[in-house]
Amino acid sequence: MGWNVHLPKAEWYRPEDLTANGCALLTPLLNELKATRDVSIDTETTGLNIVKDIPLFWSMAWGERRMCMPAATMNLFREIFADEDKRWIFANAKYDMHILNNVGFTLEGSCCDSAVMHALLYEEQPHGLKDMAREVLGWKWTDFKNTFGLSEKKEGAVAEALFRAEKENLQLLIEYAANDAYGTLKIYEKLKKELEDTNTYSLYPSEFATMGDIFFKTEMPYTKVLWGMERKGITIDRQYLKDIEGPCQARIKEVERDIVRLAGRPINPNSPLQLRDIFFNELKCRPLKYTKGGKSGTKAPSVDYDFLHYYRNEIPLAAALLEHRDLTKLDGTYIQGLQNRVDSANRIHSRFNQDVARTGRLSSSDPNLQNVPTTENDKFKVRGAFIPQDGCDLIVVDYAALEMRLLAAAAMDPLMIQIFLDGKDIHMGNAEMVFGRKVGMDYEEIKAAKKIDGKVKQGELPPEAMTDRVHMALQFRQRIKTIAFGLNYGMRENKLARDLGITKDEALALMEEYMATYPAVSQFYESAIKETEQTGYSFTIIGRRRYHPEILSNRDMERFGAQRQAVNNQIQGGAADVVRFAQLGIDAACLEERFGCRMLLQVHDELVFECPKETVEEAKPVIRQLMEHPFFTDLAVPLDVSLASGPSWMNAK
DNA sequence: CGGCCTCGCGCG
DNA sequence: AAAGCGCGCGAGGCCG
């Protein structure tokens, strides 16, 4: 094993050990636990599935005690689990909380995830327990696989390995498991101090003076909120998926036949290698760009969406491949993928990861529900398969232009803020300010143009309604939208020119017009970079830090990359702050107790709830209020959400 | 064969 | 010379 630190004795208790002689061992243990706030727990389980797997052994540590026990002892600790003042320490808290809940245990206290603490301080490092132990504590620690010789990956292999270890090498198992909890506790103690010693700058300095405040006041409670969402899951209409599966697969078959016919020979449409051969050797196409090239560093002409799209009219094979990619992705990832993941109650339980995105956003996995195709882009409408449970509607709530609002607030640009105060659409407002004023086109005319466009598309107005003036208004809006988003991401004139189909000089001129209209925004981009150069980090509204060590790099690519991240982090991260606070507020408002309304999904600027039909209209204004006023005091820019409800994620109006 | 990488692409 | 942020996933390809 190679332990290179002094460790307290690893204790081992079976249920009968604890209860013998009138609980002679258990009673003092419980008394000691009752007097302790910070206790760490880890579980050794049958596997990694948060719905199905159960604990076989578990370990606890507090102070200088560390112990391992069979799962059967858990019952003896119920009163401790029910203690609301406990702070339970985990590495990957939500996972262990699921495993405990799978056998009927719920923890009432706070749930503190050392991996989330670690992510706040060391975003660039991995946050696995063994990784953290190595980096934070200097422990050399063999992982589960190498400790217990887990060779095969089949169902039940983990359980088998654990039971074999219990029989053949109990001391090893005890040491290993006890250290999972003990190491977690030691990592927590060290990171807690580091977080509390790290000052930060926040819009709410009395609430958030250090990173410790950020962790203990927002991240730690958030873990439990997210756990609740994962636990509930969301209902999937399996019949709906079955119903779209046939037509989708039939169409894939058809397109595959077309591809073979158009290529003149059987090919694998998913193989970039084979596609390159056809497009560049046989058809002599001009490469638009080259792939990055991996370990070998060999760059190859790209056959991505942009390439195929460019040739879609000239070469029918390109168009067929585009459709094939669309459909196979849809079928594999969603139509099949979601069906494979429903539990016995027809619900899927996505994981909301708190320690992945560098900006403070969540990520979603197993399955990822944050990239389900939107209805406009999906002819089979997978979102229609996400439904509420019986008697309920889904409530879908979206922030309108959240990132642009945070840009306006961060920059304190009076003109842009005024657009929001007037309740206007930001892209129309920008279009008026930057382009419209020069040609005597005001906000109302742009708004009317958008409406006309919609009606023509619906067939409610004849195509002649699309006058040159209407086209101009629409183009103004689209262009300013591309510019505004692009600048938040640090886009340069080259890319803008390509996106808008104009010259580099024209693109540069457009960007300059935008900046001239909103000088404070321009100033914000500049000072964001300057400040990061001085301090080495950027921060969000509540003071969540992100380090940008490459901001002073001599290599242009690295330095420019860090500049883009420093700018974007404040906007994307600020938006993440807003949504996180909204979710905490919603959780604290007990919507489930009041309305039976349950928060199920978060998709960055959107929340999805499930609510009994009869209380939907009562819950809506409460949700709106909480989401539009997430902080102690309001920002300089009003927040605005759109609320919809209905029988599915697709049909919410 | 598993493990790991790249590519390509879905979402905000 | 290079230049759009943040994610996760399925499939193919490559390596040991």
C-alpha cells in the first residue's frame, strides 16, 4: 500500500460487535458522534449506478477516529443521520447520498462535498478522492481497482471483489475503506482553511468576503438541492419514444442507401477517414479547414458540418451525410439512449455536476439533459418525450437574455441598461441604437418587421409583405446579435466576417460601431483583461474566482485564450450565480410542501418543474418572483423570465 | 480486448 | 500564423 503518513488505528465493527453486552460499544460511539459536527462518510458499493447500487461496507471518520463497517450496521446510527446540525463530509457527496438513500437512509444535516471545495480552488486539477489526497495531503494511495484487483468490468464485479477481500484480506479492506472517510475528512479540513483564507471581491462583500463564504453559503446547500433533483428524475414517455423510433430508423436506412448510391461504393458514413478519401482524393474538394491533429499532430482536412454544409448543393452526398449525422445522433443518443436509462417508474435520473464547469455552471451527465435538441431543430421532437407525472403539468421557466443583462450590469452601460429598463428585446434595441438610427429606423419598426417575418412564415401574410425595409430590419437584428454574443466570447473580426459573409474590414467596422454605441461595454472588455493581468484571476458577481495563469503568457494563442476566458467568465459565471441563487431561493421557499411543485431540471438559464395542474397558476408567480430577484438586492438591470406550462417539455405554452 | 484519444455535434 | 465561451456523448481509430 505504501502509506507514507501516520494514521490512527482503523476500527472494524460488525453489528453484533456494536450491540453486544447491552450496546457497550455502540452507546459511547453514539455519544461521541452526537457531540461532533463534522463527520465524514464513504461507501463501498455494488457499483456506480445512482439508482440501483447499494452499499456493502461504509466508513466514517471524525477527529482522529476512522472506522469501517458492514452496511448492516447503518440501522444502528439512524438517530445520528437524523441530526439536523451535522455537517456530513463526502468526496462526491451526491453519489454517496444516493447510495444511502437506495437502502432507505436520508441525512438531515448539511452535506459538504470536498470535491466541490477542491474545484473552487484548483479548477485545473482532477477532483477524484485519490487525486485530491495526493495533491492536498501528499498521500500515496492505491485506487480501488489496483487495491482489490478488479480485472473484469462485468455486472457485479465490484461486489465480488469486495466480498473476496472481506474473506481473504479483511485488514486490507478495513484500511482502504476507513481511509476513504479519513482522507476525505483531512482533505476537507485543509481545504476549509484554504477557502477561508482566500479573500475575494463580491458585489455583496458583507455576505461574501472569502471563498469560504462562497462555499459554505452557496455551494454546500446547493449540493443538497441538486441531489433532490437527481433523486426525483423526470418521467419519460416510453411509448412516445417507441413511436418516433420506427420512422427515424426507417429514414436512416433510406439515407444510408442514398449515401452508398451517391458515393458509388459502400462506405461508413461515420468514418472521417473514409469521407476524407472521397471528398479530397476522389472529388478533389478544397479543404475549408484542418483538424487539430492529436498525439501524432497530423492535421487532416476536416469533414465537419461547415464543410458538408458548404458543399450541400453542389454535392448531394454532402447533403445526405448531413441528414445522416442528424438522424443517427438523434436515434443513438436520445431515442435509444433515453429508453435505456429509464428506471422502473419510467423516470430518468440525470446527474448535475457541480465540480466540472470552470465558470460555475452545472454540467449534466448520465444522461446529459442539457443538450437535448430543441423542438425547432428536431423533426422527431424528442423533447415531447419528457412529461410530468400523472395529474401534473411541466412548468418551463426561461431567463430572457440573461447573459446580455449581466453584461449590461457588469459594464454599467447606461444606454444598454435603459433598453432593459424599458422592457425591450435587447437585440432589437441594439439594432436600433447601432444601425437603425442612421437610416431612421426605430425600435417599433424593427419589432414590426420581426412580426411580419413570423406571419409570412406561418402563411398568415403573403411573401410580398417582406419588403426591402423589413429585410433590412431583420438583418440588423441578426447581425447585432451575432456581434453581441461573439464579443462576449472574445470573437475577432475574421470569424465575424465569415459568419456574416462580409469582408474583414466590414466586420471590423461593425464591431467598432457597436463598441462606439456602448462605450462602457467596450471599457468593460478592456478592464476585465487588465484586472486579470494584475491579479491573475477574474471573478463573478458573488465573487467566485477563476484563475487565468496564461494571461501573461508569451505565447499569443495562450494569452488570447486566457483573455477570452477572463471576459466570458464574468458573464457566463455571473449568469450561473443568478440561476444558482434562484434555485437556492426556490428550494428554501418549499414549493413542494406548498404547491406539490418540484424542481426537476436546470439547463443553464432554464428551470423545469413538475406541478399538480390545480396549483400551477398559484406556483407560477412565486417562481417568477424568486427567479427575478435572486439576490439580497437587485442588480442594476432587471431580470425577466418567461413562464410556460403544459403536458410536455415540447408542449409548454 | 480495453483504454484512451479525436472528431463531430447537441445544448446554453 | 494562429483567434468564439462552457459542457457530454457516441463512434471510429489507434495502441498496448
